[in-house]
Amino acid sequence: MADEENWVRIGNDHLSAAINPFGAELSSLKDADGRELMTNADPAFWTGRAPLLFPVIGVTRDGIRLNGQHYPMAKHGFARHSTFELVAQDATRAAFSLGDSEETRTSYPFAFRLEVEFRLEDATLVTEVRVLNRGEVPMPASFGFHPAFAWPLPYGKARADHRIVFEKDEPARLREIAPDGLIAEARRDSPLDGRVLHLADDLFTNDALVWDPVESRHVTYGVDGSPQLRIAFPDTDKLGIWTKPGAAYVCVEPWHGIADPEGFDGEFTDKPGVFIVPVGGEKVMRMSVTLAG
């Protein structure tokens, strides 16, 4: 594909990764034998690979409201549709940056910088994101990761045998996503078997599974007795898991934020999950993916 010519590539003896500057989107993650660990981006299902969600996650009822004024906002924000600048690269590291512009300020009236670093550490890919406030007022924001991993993984195991194992017990009932993408008032029973989510298409008939809060800070994805992915998210307290039934991927999505709840009509600063970056300050969020076994 033509856009692959622009991907920024890093690698070591364990993993190789490719990042598309459009969205600073992780677009490929391969093992030492060149087997792809991420989605095939089949357009029949979803062409996304690992978009970065900023400054909102999911849909809003009517954009965002700040000081009584409404600003339009696309689903999952604008970062995923923005071209980032490559600011540093070596064999195992690539760093990207996105700053505010006249266009971004029409929907998000803040002076920000979004810095994204990808680095390989042995069999782990670390993604570190910094949300910086370069303005003169406190800055509200949300941020989320949205990586889509191959389902099944490329190790010869049946798709139906794949599961996701949580680090800790998850006693909370799950959030429901309404047909319009908002967070419903009702909650749903958890499909976990102890700490195990046995993956099946019918889990996702009504959109994503959403843990809010999630107690775990990592999950393990794959099949026992085969190489698996350990996905860690030390800085986010919500987790979405999603696919489209029949697709060859499953998304494991650590979030700091959430779609608008049904009936929410408040200020963006008061929305659940929104964090405030002080003037001159930053908010750091990390996700790591380790190939184990």
C-alpha cells in the first residue's frame, strides 16, 4: 500500500514495529520471524490499526462545552486524523509530536502539544504519551489507546481458543454502550469466567465491553502453551475490549476518559474521566506490549 512508504520503522532482535505519521498510529508489530501481531485492517470490517484518541474518547452528545460555549468534536477526537511530525528516530525508538493549530482550535481552544514515543526494550514495545499544556489556562482532556491485535495470533491456534486474562479480579458490572455510542445508564453483567474473558464474536454484538473502572493494570492475550501478548496500562483506569464480529482482530483499549453518558449536558471539565493539565504541566500515559512465551 502506498501509505506504507511513509511508515517509520524500528526494530531489534525480538520485535519490529512500523508507525504511520498520520495519527502517529502503530501500524505493524512483528515478531523476530516476521509474523504480524496486529490487525490485517480488512476494509470489510475496520481499517484502523491503533489510533490515538485525543482530546475525547468515543462520541459526544453535541461536541464539548467550555464556559457555556459548544465546540464541534469528531468521534475519538482529531489526533487520529492529524499528521504528526517525526522529531527523533534511531534503530529502536521513534518520537512524534503534534501541536495545536488554527484548525484544532476551532474544536478544542487550547494550546497543547501531544508527544508520542515508541521504543523497543527487548521483547516489549513501550508507547509513552505526553499531553502538554502550553497555554495560559488549565486544560481539560481525555486520552485513550486503541490497538487492534491479530485474532487469531499467528501461532497456529484456533481463533475460538483465544482469551484475555486479567491481572486482578474485576467485580464491577460493565458499562453499556447505547446505539448512538453514548454510555447508557444501565450496566451489564460481566462475561468474565473468574479473571478470564473467553473471546467469541457474540460478546461484541452490541459494541465494546467497557470496564469502568478496571482494577487490573495489565492483561494477557492469547492461548496457553503458545506465545502471548502482555498488554500493560499503568496510567489508565478504564478498559474497552472490542471487535466487529467475524473480524481478524481484537482491540484492547486502555482509556483515561469515556464517551459522554446519556443525558450529560455539563461542561467538558466535569465529564467523567476528564483530567486537567495545569498551565505549563503535562500528563503522561503509557502502554506496553510484551511478546512472551
